[in-house]
Amino acid sequence: MEGDLQRRLGRNLRILRKGKGLSQETFADALEIHRTYMGGLERGERNITLKTVERIAAALGIDPADLLSDAAPDRRV
């Protein structure tokens, strides 16, 4: 279904960010992106470039493919 991958990435991003104990605003600041853009990503409303996927994954210390995985991410990351 259209947009499923965006929503999956957003769900995984939110779980992993919260698992690190980071607020949306703090994490967005660390990535030098706006908090509202981060919120849109987490809600699956924004298209995201592969470059940004790589930056987010690096900041979380995970493989970029983990953000797109259908399996529930490990909350302890």
C-alpha cells in the first residue's frame, strides 16, 4: 500500500529515538533538522532521502536498513 514504507520508517524511528531516551526536539537538533520535520517523519507524512536515512541511522548507531525493517526494532538500542 502506498506510504507503508514511510509509516514503517516513522514507527521505527520513534521507537528507537524513545529507546535512547531522546526527545523529538533534542534528536532533531542533533541532526540539525527542524522538530516539525522530525514529527512529520515519525508520523509517516514526509518523504525522506536516503542521505537522511543514513544520518538518522548513524545518530542512532544502527544500520540504515533497520529503520525500514518490518520487524519491531529493539527498544534498548
